[in-house]
Amino acid sequence: MSNLSKIILLAFSILFFSGCATKITVKSLHPSKIKDEKIHTVFVDRFFNDNINQTSQIEERLSSAYIKNKKLFRLKTNSFNTDAIITGEVLESSLNYHIYYEEEFNKKRCLTYEVDKKTKKRTCIQYIKKLIPCEKRDYKVKTKIDIIKTSANEILFSKVYTKTKFEDECYRHKSYPYYSDFHRNKKSINSNLAKSIAQNFLQDISPHYNYYTIEVIDEITSLELTNQQKDKFDEILELIENANYSIAKKELENLNKELNFKSWEVLYNLGLIYEKFENLKTAQDLYLEARQNSIDNESLAIIQASLNRVNRNLSEKIKAISQLP
């Protein structure tokens, strides 16, 4: 094998295997951005300039919001005896478009030939040109949303949300000037943008989950392992890959004991499993123990990143639970 072939094979191997790392997705509960307030019973007033269903999208998101089987909001038909009023305005619902044309040559249809005098062979030197109609479209929705505390007529939260969508489409089955049937769908697309705004608004004003995808440590290098222990660790990785987290946790705990709690890799992976089960305090303890057994700066950095995450999420979870109904 040539050196060039070896380099190409190595580069391919790095690319292939770097995308195949075993990962775990964990979630953590985070609080509303409205501090020191518990908003549960609300009235959603109709938004100004709302022709894209922004009001109803917000009502739908609020009415279907649950955390730990608890309904987060109770919607009322008026502002009497409510915690807050949600009001706002659709500041912009727009579509800007620009029509342009791409040139395309039909290689099956020749406009001008050149003839060789000796061979009489014809060669096309100019094909028929066709103009392809195209259109660029920019959709944009901008909505201002306020939350007003009913008892004090005080603004608790105010934010302007902006969502955009860009399309660039050509119609090769049409020719100039037949562009009148371009499908712009302004109302439909901007209504979907309003739905995204409603989801972002719910994320801001209610307890919610954030998700993190973290790579599992797939090799133990800090200790000398027997072949049996190596096989057991590989089996645990396979269990994690197949989302058999309860069994993986049990097997990791057994291997942790067998290795006298000295492998930071096992301790770290076990911490990830406990994070998966939202047991952040135990995950924190395991990361701290893993840090004590870390052997180099690289492993220390990996552990510290997860420790910082779980410390932050523990604090955020306490705040979020206090905001639940």
C-alpha cells in the first residue's frame, strides 16, 4: 500500500470512528425567566394585528404544558382572579420576494452549427438558451409579548421574538414569463413561524427541560484490566448504545466495585447514567470521585465540564421546582 493510500485510509478511519462515539442524552429542569413569581392562572388577551393565529398558538402551547404530570397553566376567559394577563402585538408578518432568472442551455437543441469543410462534420457552437424563472423569498414574523401581573398592574416580562424563513426555488418546468403560479404561502408559513415563537415564549416563562448530549468514555486506560474486565466494559457500552440504562447502571456499579472505585472512566460513565435518571446529587458525587482519580489534564477537563454542568443544573432544578403549581 502506498503512503498516500495509507494517509487516505487513516483520514477516513478518523472521520468514520469520530462519528460513532457512544452518547447519552440527559435532561435537566430549568426555571422560568420570571424570577420570584409563580404564574399559574392566566388570561391570554387577543394580540393586536394578529392574522397569523399568534394568540391561539400561545393558548395552545400554554394549555398543553406539563412538567412531572403537573399542568403548568390554567387558562381563563377573562382577567378576573388570575395571576397574570398575557398580551401582545404582531409587529410584523411579512414576505419579501425577488424574481430572477437562471440561464440553461438545451444540449439537445442546437441553434448554430460549424461545419468542417473536409469531413463535412457538424459541430454545435451555440445551443438554444432557456431562461429558468426563480424566486428568493424572505418570510419574517416579529411579535412583542408582555406578561402583566394582575394584582399590581406590573409588567413581569416583556420580549420581542423574531422568526424568519428563507426560500430559494427555481421552476425548471416553466419558462419565461410564466411565474404567476409561484407558491408563496405567506399566511401558512408565517403561521408556522408564529408557532415557533409560541414555543420559545413557553420556554421563557415556564419551568422547562434542557437537553444535553454527552459522549461516554469508551476505553479504560487509567488501570490495567483483565481480558474479562475489558469484555465486561465493552458489554456495558453496548447496553448504553441500546438504551438499556438500568442494566448498564447495575453492571457499571459491579465493575466499579471490582476495580476498587479507582477507574475515573467507570465513575464518570456511572455519573452520566445517574444524570440520565435525573439523580443529579449522586451524579455530582460520582464526578467528584472521578476527579480524584483522574490521571491527566485531558481527563480532568472532561470531568470538570460535567461537574460544572451538574452543579449548575442542581441549582436550576431547585428554582424550577419552587415554580411548579
